[in-house]
Amino acid sequence: KQRMAENSFEDAFTDIQTGLVSLVLEALEGMPNISRVYIFGAIEQGMTSFNACVCVEGRIERLDAVVSNRNILLQVMGLGSKDLADLEQLCSQHNRACPTQLRGCYVVGGSYDARYTYEPMASREVGPITPGAAFATWVEELRTGNNIY
């Protein structure tokens, strides 16, 4: 029974991340030359923040630079944040630590890889880091090649 509960947690954890990638892909429907989708989530102190960027024609572009419809963009951010709240609830229900940050990379038509941070970011005593600043730093790391992806 414990093994089954473990599988259901892992499956649900993966399903939420798959949903986040699908959400971004749906917003980009019809856009050619996207090779990678990068998702970013921050979950801390009951607050969630979601954002994404993509690799299009070899360039890393923030989602707000490639999705011109503001309503769609706001919908993606809102639904992504809700999914992150669901992830937090899932972790709580299974007595598991919830990541404070999630950084995922989906290679279109291929694999998905994710990295998780569990240390507090926004609530650090010395030099708190906002989700927006963490995302901007990650985008810059992706652009300059100073990242694991």
C-alpha cells in the first residue's frame, strides 16, 4: 500500500509539471521553430508564481515576448500559479517537502528534465530573492549558456 501511495504521489507530481508544459505549448500553438520550453515556478509562504520562456530559432525568449495576446498571457500565468498551488497541496497531503522553486526544460518532441530547490528564497534573512528576480536571472543564464540546460 505504501508503494502504491508513493506511485500516486510521483504520478500526480509529474502530471502537474506536464500540465504546466502543456499550458505553455497551448499558448504558443501555431508558432514554428520552438525547440524547448522552460517552465519556472516559485512556491513559498503560501504564494505561487509561474513564468516560462522558450527557445525559438536558437534564441531564449520570455513568454511575454512571444505571446502577443495579453489575455492569453495572463491566463497562462494564472493557471500556472494555480497548478503550483495544487503541487503545494499535493506535497502537503503526502507529507513531502514542497520545492520552493521548480525549473523544468521540455525538449519539444522529446524529454523533460527538472531541477528543484527546497531552500527558502523569498523569506531569506539576508538578501531575499523575489520570484521575478530568480526567473530573470535564470533566463539570463539560459541565454548566456551558464545553465545546466
